[in-house]
Amino acid sequence: MLGQVLFSGLALGSIYGLVALGFVVIFKATEVFNFAQGMLVVCGAFFAYTGIMLLGLPFPMTIVFIVLAAAILGAFIHAFLIQPLAGRSMLSIIMVTIALSIVIRAVLEITYGPQGKTLQTPLPTGIFLVGDLRISQLHLTAALVSWSCMAMFGAFFKFTSVGLLMRATADSHEAAVVSGININVMNRLAWAIGSVLAAVGGLFLGQLQLASTELESIGLLALPAVVIGGMQSIPGAIIGGLLVGLIEQLSATYISPKSSDIFIYVLLMLILMVRPWGLFGQQELGRV
Amino acid sequence: MSTSIVPLQKSNLGLKIIQWGTILAILAYVPIILTDRAIFGIRLSNMQLLNLGLTQINLMLIAMLGALSLNFLTGSAGLISIGHAAFYAVGAMTGAVVGTQLGAPFVLVLLAAAITGALVGVLAGLPSLRVRGLYFVLSTMAVHYIVVFVFSEYQYKFFDVVGVPFNEAQIAGFAFSTPIRWYFFLIATVMAVYFGFKHILNTREGRAMMAMRDQELAATSAGIDVRILRLKAFALSSAVASVAGVLYAYYLTNVTAEFFNIQFAIQFIAMIIIGGMGSLGGSLIGAAIWLLLPSIITGFASQAGVTTGIVQRMLVDNKPQLVQLIFGLLVIILLIFAPGGISGLIKQVRLRWAALWGRS
Amino acid sequence: MNHVLNIEHLSVSYARKGLALEDIHLQVPKGKIVALLGANGAGKTTMIRAISGLLSLHHGQITQGQIHFDGQLINSVPAHRLVRQGMAQVPEGRLIFKQLSVLDNLLVGAAILPRAQVADRLEAVYHLFPRLLERKTQSAGWLSGGEQQMLALGRALIAKPQLLLVDELSLGLAPLIVEAIYKQLVVVGETLGTSMLIVEQNARIALEFADTAYILDRGRIAFNGTADEVKNSDLIKDSYLGTRQTQGTTS
């Protein structure tokens, strides 16, 4: 039993890690705390629904559709909401992402109706037995895909020219401008990537549950994940995600389904009080 | 409600009395209009009354308390918080324990709610001693989830899924049995809170709070203990929000944990941004808009007559979603183009007006 | 005109600080090194920002005049575009990417080059500043001040710019290292034909290596001439540059 819970915790944690990674990419690039990341996860689920059920696309095409739609949405958000507010107070920028989440939620509910929609993807939903353990194939697939995505983006950042320029921009905006980097393009790219990562997470969460705006609160778990792991740290975000997934599953199984929230958020509070830069972050003077 | 526009001159005192007299008279007559659905005997249609009933006005008044307290915290003291729904929950829970379970009189319930709210507020504000800005917002998010969890556990332990019930509110035998009675009580409360905050912001400590918001280093070097000030601001703001919560609970006579979700907390932030952060009058405007939007849309829908397709879906079937959509867009547009909110715009219009008329 | 940089009637103003530069005329001839000297606050950094398109970042704007780079008017060309057009800069404080390796820092500068040229140019920079080769995998934040300066220069030079702008190269560095770096810059000028505009508070060392010099005094050009003219005029040095033997840190 414990093995199973650990496995599903890690599997879900991988999805959270993916969403958290998207969040950190956005944060490192534009220093924006994207409260709408949870809704971008929901968008992913609905893009999947649209692709499969409404447009009748074959599954591979649906994936392409989800990625493109999310990328465009992310770039759009940066161009029209984030860039105009560059240099404004933190409250304004946080508020704009919160307001964005309100707007996206409303648009989704108006377009698709307030009920959740079931996703019917060809993703495997069976179970296979490993000794005593019943491993959910969907969980396994979700974990594998999440890790592949993370690896892919890791490689992108480390080995491509554009990835290098994005890392440079995240390191120092001013140095980037001085070096001839077009900051706005880099930031837009970061938002596109962050949205795509969230959307992929949404695809799996949508298949695991439903495509519905209720997924937002699950998507928002990326926020404590990121803080626990370390806001500016990519490995931190991923490990934070895994931790949150584990805590969620362990508390849901052994204590009660509703108790997971409180463990996660109490841990968040503890980290904020004791080690605000996260488990893997680095203490930076004046940041906190 | 107007705050002073021009420097006071002696001849303005008479003008102010007339202004206030009129405002009070209107405020007193409004509930009568809404209950009778007529003004001075002339019948008014639902449309003309913007589809408003006294219930909605009362809910708006309670929301005003929430907006004012959040504005005090965020707009004046500079602490961003998305935990406001949690403080409503604290108030409701206190009301349930002290009022429903222990049967204490209403006044005591309100007092208890204020005190509990202040205490929880101080606790919630403690992280501000350690972290700032972004991280602090997250701590308020954690506070939200923790408090709502506690409320949920409380609800299921002592009551059931239907919700937590509340007795009828009454003060010294005078029962709040009709919306009109609630109305006058709430108007008095809102005015007390509004002028209370206004007064506080004019004291030395209040101005220190605003200095703290703008330039923390400068405030500290001026000898003000910023940390204690922050906790005080949090305590006061949470106390008022908690009272709003218990009033809300008593008005609805039944609440469940689901009421106090993050979306609810976000409504208040939207209200103060639309109204104008740092402006108390703005909070009132923000809460009023939050109230009026659904009614205006319903009015729109019925005016448009027979509607089909998308329009029908948006205006009628999905009205709450449309309200949220407009609300969110309004926040975004104001943030980008008019960061001072509606009260900021009014101020600009007034300045232009004064300039236009010339000043002798 | 064989000026790579031609500034006429330039006036610059900041939103909060007011007028910073007034009616500036300045030319950088092709292949020459021009020194821009003056006391703290005279407006030297403002000049660099105006040329390289960074004014708006600091709430400033050009209120009058024209800047021509290689014959083209560049008053309102954004900074990143200027880099592509062949203008590189090393700002005050170096501004390297502290968390990236030395190699990555250089590769950022090389991003505008065609793939095929990158390896050769990298080698050229390593040849110029061998210390960078030694430290190529190290995090740039760990380098010494002199090495960071070399890195910033390397990043700027790797794409073979037509014009190099350097702001306060000597700040915080030992005189020996500064001299060594300047010598390398002269080599670059001779081999690649790069023109340079050097902003310096340390007038003595700048004059040793520059061809011509301009002296800024409170937003206006107080003097311009060949470096020799300035070096040999005690009057000029006293009036505008602090003391006779300006050495390291000045006013």
C-alpha cells in the first residue's frame, strides 16, 4: 500500500513539478509571480478537450494544438498584460495576473459551460501489477512525459543559442540589453514556455480528473511547490513539486482527503518563516 | 460620499451641512424606496430600480466593510493580502461558537469576532517580520487555506454538510427581523468604520503607515518601529473583516466552508483596485460596482428583448460568469491605463474642472 | 565622412535630474581611439547611454541634436539593434552574467555571429586575454575585477564591432592590469580596425593610449584636441582634470 501511495505521490508530483517549472521560467525571466499559472493548467485541459472532442483531431495533432495554443496564449499575455506594466509596483503586477485568472475562468465557463468535461484521450488508463503494487498506467505515463518535458527544456536552456540568451536575460536584464539581446522577445518566449508547461500538466490532470475550472486549485499547488523548493531554482521547483505530490497523496490516504491542503500550506508557512529562500534556493540579501 | 475637495473656507461650513443633510436624507429614504418600490408615491419598475432589492444593498454594505478593511491594509499600509476570505471565516466561526453554540447576545458576538479577528490578524501578520512582498502574499495564501480548513473541520464536527446556522441578530430586544432594520444598522456600521479609518490615517501612526508603504527605509529612519506598525495594521484590518464576516453569516443565517474560497478573497482585491487603492471612498465605489454589475447586466438583457445564441448565453445563462469577466477586465484595464482606479479618475476630472473654471 | 561616430548639437535631459548634456559635438574617426574625460557627474556616462540607446532605460531622452553611426542616424534605434549594426559596449560596472560561465558569457556576445565564425572568434578573444581561457568553465561571478573587465571586453569584441564604447574601464582595478588591458585594446584597434570611445576618470592612462580627447565639464565640451595637446597642457589638466598627475581614483 505504502509503495503505491509513494508512487502516485511521485507521479502527481512530477506533474506539479512540470507546472512549477513553467512558473519558475516565467519568474526568472520577468520577475512576475504568475498567479494565473493555475488557470493556464486549466486552459491546457480545455485545449485538450477542444482538440479531441470538438475538433476531432487525432491525438498527436491534439498535442500540437495544445502546445501551439498555449504558446500563443502565453505570448499574448506577456505582450498585452505584462509588458505594458513593466516597472510598475509588485502589487499591480500580481493583481494583473490575479485578474487574468478571473478573466480566463469566466471565458472558459462561458465558452464551455460551468460543468466539467470528461477527456477521452488514447492515454493508457489501465493498471499493471508489479508484484503487490498496482501501478496506474496513466500516472506512469504522466510522470514519464513530465520528466521528458523537463529534460527537453533543460536541454533547450543549456544547449541552444536561444536558451543561452534566455538564461543570460534571467541573470541580468541590463547586461542582456547591453549585449544586444532583445529583452522583450526573450520574455515573451519565457511566458510561452511557461504556459506550455502548465498546459501539458493540464492535459494530464484533466485526464486524471475532469477538464474543469476546479483544476485551478490543483494547479495553484505549484506556488507552494516553488516556494518550498526555492523560487529561483529550477531543480528546487521540481523537487518542490515532488514533495507536494508526496505530501498530498500520503495525507489523503492515511489521514483524510481534505487534509492535504493543510499539510502543504503549513509547510509553506514554516518555510517562509524559517528558510524563505526555499530548500534549494540561495539566500540573497535584500531579495526577501 | 464626498471627502474634502478644496481647502475649507469659512463659507463652506454651511455648504457642508447642506451636503451632509442631503446625503443623510437620501440614505434614509433609499430603503423605503426599495421596499415600497416607489418614490414619493410614484411606482417604479424593476428596471428603474436597477433590479436592486434591499437584500443586495445590505450585502453591498457588508462587502464595503471588507473592502474598507482590505484597502486599509493594502492601500494604506502597503501589505498585500489574499487572505481576506479567511478573516470573514474567522468572524463567522466565532459567531457560530459564541452566538449559536453558547447563545451569547449579539453585541458580545460582534465583540468576540473583532477580538478573534485581531488575534488571528496578528498571527497572520507575523510572517511580515520575516519576509516581504511576494513571499508575504504567499503567507497570506497559506493563512487562507489553513483557516478555511479549520472552519471546514469545525463545520463537519459540530454541524453538517448543510452548513453552520446562525440565530437571529438582535440588540437589546430589538430584533433585526427585516431588511430595513439591517440596513440602518449596516449604514451606521459602514459610516463608523469609514470615518474611523479616515481618522486613524490622519493620526501620526496612520501617516507613518502610509510612509511605510511608500518608503520603508525612510520610515524606519524616522524612528518608527515598522514591524509593530505592520502588526497593528493587520490586527485592525482583520478585526473589521472578521466583523464583516460575522455580519455576513448572521445575515445569510447559514454559511458553509465553500463560501470562503480564494475567489471570494480575490473579489475584494478587485474591488479596491477598481475603486482606487489607498482611497477609502474608492473602496465604497468598488463594492458598489461589484453589487451593481449583475443588476445592470440583467437590465441590459431584458432591454435587448428576445436574444439568441451567444448573446443569450452570455447575458442570461452565464450571467455570473459575465460579471466576473467584466470585473476582471475592468481591473486589468484600470491597472494599465488608470492605476488610481475610479477614485483616481474622479480626482483628475475634479482637477481639470477646477482648472477650467479658474481659481481667483 | 570617415567618422564612425558623428555627434552634432546633442542635448540630453533626464526626467528627474534635468539637463545633463548641452550642445555636444563629438567625432570618432574610423580606427581611432577617442578618450572622453571629465570629473564625476560631468555627463560621461550619459553620453555613452545616448549613443548606445540605453537612455530610456534610465528615464532620459535626447532633446536636441543628432547621432550618426557609420553614416546612419541612430537617435531612436533600440539598443539591441545597434549591437547588430556593429556597436558594442562595456558599461560601467562591467555587467557580466555572473551566474553563467566565462565561455557562456562570450557565447552570448557571439550570438549575432554566423555559426561558422564562432570558434575562430572565440580563439581570437582567448588569444587576446589568455586568462579567460584558463577560467573558461568558471562562473563569471567568481572572477577577479580585472578578469571580469577582460570578460566584458571579450564579450563586446567577439563580434568584431565597428565601434567599441567603454565606460570606466579602470574603476577598481590595479594600474598594472589597466595598462595591460589598454595595450590589448590598442592591438585590437590595429588588427581589426575597431574604433573606440573610452570614458575614463583616470585621465593619465587614457591619454597614454588615446589618439584624441574630449573633456566634459558639467554637461558641455570644455576642450577637445589630440591626446598630446591635453597631456602637455598643464593648464587644461589643472582646470578640468583635477591634478597634474592624475593617478587612479580622482575627485
